[in-house]
Amino acid sequence: MIIATYLPIYRLHELEIFERNVQIARADSIVLCIDYYFIEKQNHVLKLYNFSQELEIIKGNWRNRSSCLLRLVKYIMESNEDGLIVDSDVILPNNWPEIDSRLNLPFYHIAHDIWKHQRVIKHEKYNDIDVYYWKIKNYFTRTMHVFAGPKLAIRYKNLKLSTEIIEKLIKFFDEVDTYYTSIIADEIALGIAYDKSDVKETPFIVGAQHYAHNSYPKIKQDKRLFKCIYSKALIKLYTQFNYYIPAMRYLISSGLNCI
């Protein structure tokens, strides 16, 4: 099994958290995706963290979470191995291997609590484990029209996603201005990869601990400016991947907030 995480280089200290997940998961190999990497002189910072196993590092200066996450998903899909992607500020439950052995699902996500949302469309007991299901696409909600659901950790067992779609998403996020791509939630990018691969629901369980990174500056947000840039970003993304109904919704939002 592959275990992976992704983070900007300025949050590299969170690899101390990830080391605990490596121990809990008992994975065979480790993959890191490091963003905001642009010069070899930054390598000495990476050497501060030593893992007991060999690890592969994917490095780049994309300045958005989706470029890293999509690369890790593609890596696992092409490896023909099962995989586990964990957010860098999240810790798995200590008994995760036991939980995982009882969940014979193609894939599932892990959350830190139950999302009380209309898109959580069902709940079932699977070998005495509570499994919830998130509906990935819904054009009639106010936001999150295509959204992968809770994803503090993602477990892939035998799910096959379209690498062609993932590559197209990577190309979009690598080439569009970072003012736009940095503001798009990676759950949206992953939701598109799922939807275009005919995955309609995301099963998820509750159990991860989330230690919020708090790396964003404590300043007052200009909400109108945020909505303006966010609307323009999603117009570009949704139009590129033929989601015209939500694109129209954000076109209206853009008109209201970008004047």
C-alpha cells in the first residue's frame, strides 16, 4: 500500500504529523507532494525529516492544492497498488488498519465528523462500521455543485478513475492563473474526476482527527473581492469541463460582485 500526503513547503513541519500516519497505516511506500518548491536550495529543509522507509517526492511550484492532490491520485491509479492519501494536518485513528480490513469497498473517504448536509443521502452499517454516502453532483444546491465530499483522508482499494480526465484537470490547474486556481477547493477538482469517471457517490466514515494548520494571515477578508475571484475561477473550471449550469450560476455571482 502507498501512503501519501501533500502540503506547501511552508507547512513542512506537519510531516511530524504524517510520520504518525505512516506508523499507523503500516504502508509499503511513501509519496510526498510538495508545493511552492522552486529552487534546489530548498532541498536542505526536506532533509530535516527522516522516514524509516524510502520515499518518493513530487515537487513543483503550482501554488494550489489541486495540482498536488491530482498528481497523487494519478500516481496511485497508475501504480496498480492500493493507496491512502491523508491531509498533512490530519491523524488517522490508531485502529485504522482494523477498520480498513472490515471495509470491502472500492474506495472511501475519512471525515472528522458527520456532515449534516442534504447531500449525505444515505447511511448504512458495514461490518458494524457507520458508512455515509455523499452525492457528488447536484446542480440545485447553492454551492458545491460538483464536490467530492469530506476528504481528510482518501482510501483507494480497487477504484479505477479516468487518468485522461485527471491529466486534463492537472493541465487546467497548472496553466490557469494561480489567482484563480488557488481559491478552488481541491474537493471540487476531485469531484470532477469522480463524476467524469462515473462515480456518483462518495462513501465516507468518521474517525480522523483534524489539527487545523492556521497558516492563513489573521486579517479581515474582503468578502466581495473573494466572491468575485471565486466566481471567475469556477466559471473557467466548470466551462472547461462542460458543467454549464453551475457556470451560469457563477456568471451571475460574478456580475453581482465584480462591479
